[in-house]
Amino acid sequence: MINGKNLVAGNWESQSDSIKFQTINPKTQEALEVDFQQATSDQISRALEAASESFELVAAISLTDRIRFLECIQKEMQLIQSEIIATYQMESALAEGRANGEFQRTMDQIQRFIELLQKGNFVKASLHTGGPDLRKMLYPIGPVVVFGASNFPLAFSTAGGDTISAFAAACPVVVKAHPYHAGTSELVAQAITKAVEKCKLPKGIFSHLGGQSHDIGSELVSNPLVKGVGFTGSFSGGKALYDLAQQREEPIPVFAEMGSINPIFILEAKLKSDRSLAEAIAQSVTLGTGQFCTNPGLIVVCDPSGQFDLTKKISDRMEGLQLPPMVHENIQIQYDEQLSSFDSSNKLDTFFKSETCSAAIGSVNATRFLSDHSLMQEVFGPFTLVVECKNEEELIAVGASIEGQLTATILGEPSDAGVSKKLLSKLKSNAGRILFQGVPTGVAVTEAMQHGGPFPATTDSRFTSVGTDAVYRWLRPVAFQDCPNELLPAALQNENPLGILRTIDGKLTTDAI
Amino acid sequence: MINGKNLVAGNWESQSDSIKFQTINPKTQEALEVDFQQATSDQISRALEAASESFELVAAISLTDRIRFLECIQKEMQLIQSEIIATYQMESALAEGRANGEFQRTMDQIQRFIELLQKGNFVKASLHTGGPDLRKMLYPIGPVVVFGASNFPLAFSTAGGDTISAFAAACPVVVKAHPYHAGTSELVAQAITKAVEKCKLPKGIFSHLGGQSHDIGSELVSNPLVKGVGFTGSFSGGKALYDLAQQREEPIPVFAEMGSINPIFILEAKLKSDRSLAEAIAQSVTLGTGQFCTNPGLIVVCDPSGQFDLTKKISDRMEGLQLPPMVHENIQIQYDEQLSSFDSSNKLDTFFKSETCSAAIGSVNATRFLSDHSLMQEVFGPFTLVVECKNEEELIAVGASIEGQLTATILGEPSDAGVSKKLLSKLKSNAGRILFQGVPTGVAVTEAMQHGGPFPATTDSRFTSVGTDAVYRWLRPVAFQDCPNELLPAALQNENPLGILRTIDGKLTTDAI
């Protein structure tokens, strides 16, 4: 049952004088029947103090106990799955299929981190026996603050990739719940708290704070006890937190995954030959009412004859479409404002908006696109902009002009290979993931995934927020020189008691020393 | 021969109207007979434009060609070794043995990166064949600016670890030479330029700019074409560059290795039993006239009886010592100022300064140390502060209070194991490398080395500036999804043409797909 309280290091606290807020069903505009309490400055401080005080103990939790903890989180979430799914749907208006799919994805993500811990190699033990005895491994950075994302109430929120990767790294976590799905977030927090209790872990390992005010985020990130921040959301939100973190006396890493327009480049032969393109793009643009980080907001086509008119073909598919509302009225309002500014300005060559839903599309020629930087701004929602190029050179110029992106897609036929290669050479500097088939929506949670990209897509392109490599955001190397075997962490001891793969004098091995 | 000019992408440029400066022999106060030209804003811009324009080509340089380049740098430096060594000594007043030792260390560092490239595994190829075909590897971040360090004219300067690791990563480099050893730096730059020519690499891969003004560094770091910065030096210098880089429209990583006081904790039994301590510490503190990053500036002793008086034993060894001057008058002046502020204030319990050289030592009790944060500030030079603790608890409290450090050292006997363990648990959060024998000066260049630490020791504790892992500062992952084999980088192609170790579906192997 949802109680609306804040969780400070194991205690659900009720403060009668706290500011209250509610969550709203975006379909019916009805409020959920719970008064959520906004976290106070005192609660923020105490949550972080508890996280910091518990850090030494948390950092020492064995890999086996971390596995047990993650498994327990899975079980506790499954026990209240139906309540989570029902609340998720009320708070987001997303369909039951999506809710269950995202729940399962969240379980699977946790499973990938369990497997990472089972292998144990991620600590990157490196031993050097000649000269001084040097042994290095990764060690957790300290308390981490995680911000829930509005567009993924489960997979990028309370028990999402940020929190679970931080737990895998042995960092205490304070979650700032997203106010649009405070109830869903609280239920997941209840499951995590039960897991903390059952596994007898230090209570400071997890706190869960709510509220609508941006001040809560600012107070959290500014607190000197915090050592890292995970965020998925808008550019303005992520950049504000990043700036705050850099202005602290001790700057700290902020992993903000922010806007991205995920361009799709369609080369000449492909455009002519593939009749499924318009349908595939229309579906990708409108999937989840356009609220995915990898939503394709820019389609760059090489159409020398100018006769293919992909824009028209996509808009035909948008006409008469039915889409669920966006996850919150505020997001819808901002989207509508951005669209009407397109409609009223002379920025676009053509503009179409569906009468039955939010889906929309615009088009512009390459010269115009290259001369107006504002066209590269993300429109969060089911909108895409088609950039029409007269030739390869224009298409490559557009490719070279693109700001940092989570993804970029090159769709070509074998006969497009020459331009593909040139374009790829540009895009490698601009994108974290480059696709050659299909659409960028749909992000596999594997070791080989990269969900991150050069600024402004993220604040740190060297890391990923999806896939098991996400754990490296919360770790830093510590080297031990001539350390007595019994004082070494298990991963570095002579006997290799964890049986992990280690580098010994440059050679990967599971051998003991 | 030293010409005093700036190198802009392969061309040694002379600008008659540029500001001139000279380098001074700190022993004789004589100037080197060369007028060095300060780089102009125009030269800065052009060097960075050339770096940026060459980036696509540089990023595509094969591992084999990168090896050839680094080998060629070694050879070209060896050809003018005697001139480099002579200039090094004139500009730094450091002894010939140190000069030759640092030259050899620089060669060895380059050799480690050659070996890294020979193996090729550092690109971290990770392939996932189920579901979408995902293949990820590390890709260079773009043009890098490297600042030469005053205290290591070779090993942390023009062809030092920052530059060579960036070349290994396939990033173009613009070096800002340190004005205290502009001649040494230029000679090394000449060797690198010859290597660029002989290997027929794009000229934009390397530029070398000089000057005394801080504006040059600011202009370099603020330029939007720069994608990363390497710096070794003072806290004020490193932090200023870091702040500039974070205030850019696109923030970029700055790897600044800054001050560190490298505490040595001497536990009770060790203090009583080890008669070589005073000598070892006096030597480490005064090594290179105290100008090493890992110079121990804090000695924390557990001396319950208060009768051991390590301070006196060390000061006895400093008395009558002869040390070379510091590498520049300005450093000496700042050191002398810091010492006289100790002498005139009431901050210390005891203070001693050698009459024959710069070596100095102070002492303070733990209570006083814990209540005066200013005592944690680095005094760059041959000074150390002894903190006297009455018991274990005080010693651990001092350990917990320590700011981020490059190193921390615990010296104990087996009977000190209990307190060692408690102290270690604190220090893991505060230091990058923890030693259990000897002194922190002397940094082995191996894969297992960590030369970095939590802020304020560095601006990014997740990376190292010494050892082959330094290459990861200049790399970011790029994933390819469903990419045709012929468009993939060699490291990710089915056949594994490079023969490197790759992760395929979670398993490390050199197999083809």
C-alpha cells in the first residue's frame, strides 16, 4: 500500500507539516488518492549522512551478498507486481502491455547485474609482482544520488539501471523519486527496503525521497557527502545538475543522459528500394507517444529527384492514428508549444500534425537546416523532422554538423557503401551507437550496448547508462603496494579466493599467485 | 638546435612581433641564450583547427602505424639525447643522473605504450551476436591539450605520459610547453615532429606552443575544438583549467593531477622497532628537492609515550644536508613564503629549517591538526609535517579526516594489524594508492599502477596519469549495431584480423566469428 511518506535510511517518516503533492492520471486527469509528502531539508541531510556513515560497511559487502540483495529486490518487486503495474498505469496512462514489458525489462536488467557479480571480473583486478608488489582493483566511489526518469517509471527509475548498477558497485543510493509517478516509485522503494531488511544490510544503503520542487535535487547534488549522480531526463534538468555538481568545492561526476534527436540517414538507393521505410519510421517516432530517449527526431534523406516525398508517406501513416496521452500534462503542454512555434514560424518547408493524436512531422531542405541551429533542438514527443538533401555532399555535411547523439542510423543498400563509409567516419565522432538496420528505439541490455554519447546527449560520453558497463560509473581504481595478503580485498589475495579473471603481470588468468 | 619558435601543425613559425621570454638556470641565474616566442591567439586557433581537421585521419591510424610512430619518437629523441640532457640540466639545475634517469624513464614509458598497442586489447572490443548484432569498442575522443609539468621536464611533459597515451589512443595533441623548461620541451617537440614526418602522419596530429602567460592555457582549454585536457601541476592551476573546461558550452574532461601531501602513517610497534625510519623519510622528503607529486608532506605517528621524537630524528638528518635549488626561482619563493608563515605563526608545535638547504620539518599534535584545516595544504618542496597522536583512535581520526590523496602509506608491524585494518578501511576512500612498505616517491609504470586519487589530488579519481591505463582518459565507447562487416573497424570484424582478445557474448576469446 502506498503511504506517501519519505524513506530515510530504513524508516518511513511522516512529517505532518510537510508540503503535499499528488500524482495525476494523464488519461482521466484524476488524482491518485494519496498525499505524497515532499522531503524536507532535514530528511535530505539525514538520508545522506546515513548513506555516508554506512559507506565503509556497504563497500565491504561481498559479491555473494550483493547477489543475494539484488535477487531479493527482484522477489520483493514480483510479490507486489500487480499493485506496481496498476499504479504505473494510473500514473502514466501507458498501456498494460508496456507496463508489464517494462517490469520484465527491469527484472532482466537486475539479472544482468547479478550475472556480472557472479562472474566478478568487473572489479578489474590487476597484479604486478616484479619490482614493488602492486595490486589494483575497482572500489566504489561513495554515496550516489539517482533521479527517477519521467518516461520510464520502472526501468530508469527507483530500481532502474542507475540504482542497480550503483548497488552492484557497492555504493549507497539515495533516490529522488520522479513526482509524476511517485506512487510507482514508492512501491518499488518498499520492495528495496524489504530486501535491505531481509539481507540485514546497513540501513543507510538506501533512501527514497519525493517532491516536486527542483530545490530537492539541488540540495542533494550540492551536499558534500554525495560522490556521484545518475540522471535521465531533459537537457535543462541534466545540465543544471551537472553545473551545480561542478561548482561544489569538490566537483563530482554527474552522469546525465539528456536530449537526443537520434538522426536516421537514408541513402539514395535505400530510399528508392525499401517500401517499408515510411511505416517503420512512423511506428518508431510514435512508439510510447514519442517518449523514448532514442526516438528518431531527425530523418535525413538523399532524394536527388525530390520526388520520393518520404514526409508525405510518413504523415499519411500518422493521419487517423490513435496514441495514448503523454505521461504528464506538463510534457504535453511543452510539446504542443514547440509544435505551434513551428506551425506559426517560417522555419519549416512543410508541417503536418495529425488531427486524431499528437503525432506530427515537418520537413526542411538541407541548406536551411544547416543554417538554423535551432532545428537541431530536441522536440520531446511523437514529432520528427525530415531534412531533404539533393546529393551525397549535402547529406554528409548534415552528418558532420550533428551535435552529440545517443544514436545515429545509416540505412543504405550495398550500392550506397561509398557514402555510408564517408558518413560513418563523421558519425563516429558524434554518436554513441551507430545502427545500420532498423530503428534506434529498443535498447538491448548487454555488455556490448552503449547508451551514451558526446555532449549534449550526455555529460560524459565515456560511460553508458544501459548495459552492465553502467557499473563503471560508480567505481574508481585503488592500488595496494606491498600489502600483506590478509589485509588485501579478496579479489587481490594470492589465492584468488573469488576465482575471478585477473591480470597478473599483463596476462589474464584465474590462477593463484 | 633550439630555435625558440612555435610549432603549428608541422611548421616552425617565427613571428617577429611576438612576446619573448627566456629560461633561467636556477643554479647560476643565467638565462639560456635563446629568445622563446610566446604563442599568439592566431597560432593557438590554427593549431587546434589543424588538430580538429586531422582528427578523422588520425583516429583511423592503424595500431601498427601508431607503434611505428612511438618507436620513431624514441629514436628521434635518442638521436639528440645529449642536447636534451644538457638543456634539461641548464633549465632545471637537476643533476645529470636525474636527467638521464628521467630520459630513460620517458623511453620506458613510451615502450609500455608500444606494448599496449602490440597487444591491442585495450580497445575493449565487445561483441554480442544474439538479438541485434552489437559490437562495441573504444574510439578516440578528439584533439587533446597537454600541459608540460614544471617538475618533470621529460617524463610529464612534451613526450610524457599524457602525450604518449593520447597518441596511443589516436588523438591529435597540442602541447603547451612549460615556460621553465621551454628549450628542453622544444627539443623533444622537434623529435616528435621528425617522427610525424618520417611516418607520414597528418601534420595536425602535433603542435607545440610556448609562453609564460596563463592566457595561453585559458585560450586552449576554452576552444570548442578541444575535447580533453591533461595537466600535472599545482592545485590552483589545475582547478582553474578544470573550471574553465566545465564552463564551456560543451564541458570536456580535464585530467588534472594536482597537489597531494601523501601521508605516511607510522603505527606504534613500527615506530618502536624500525630504526631506519627517520633516514628513509628524510631521504624521501628531500628527494629531487621535494618536487615529486608523491613527496610525503605528512607523517602521522602513533607515539603514546611521546618520547620517540621522530621529528627530531628527521631534522637531525636534514641538518647540514646539501640540496640542489628548486627548478625555478618562483617555486623557491613560494616555498620560502609558506615556510616563513609557519615560522611566524603559532600553527606548529615545533619548526625546524636546515641552515644549509631548503629542507624543513614541523610538528603538531593530533588535536591541533584536526582543528586546523589549513595544515592539510600542500607545501610544495622538501618540507614535511609530523602529526603526533597519543593513541590509535587519534591516528584513525586523522586518517579519516584526510582529503583525497595520490598515495597514503601505512607502516606497521604484524602486531599493528588491528589498527592497520581499521585505518585501511578509511584510506581506501581517500587515496589512489596505498603502500605498506617504503615511501611513496618512485612510481612504477605498470598496468597495475594507480597515479590518481580523489579530489583535490586529481579532478577525476577514476583515471590514472601513470601506467598504461592512462590511455583510457582519451577514449570513449562506440557501438555498431547490425553493421556490415566491411564497414566495421578492424577490431570488430568477424575475422578478428588484429588477433586481439575480444569479449564475444560475454566470453573472452581471440576467435573469429
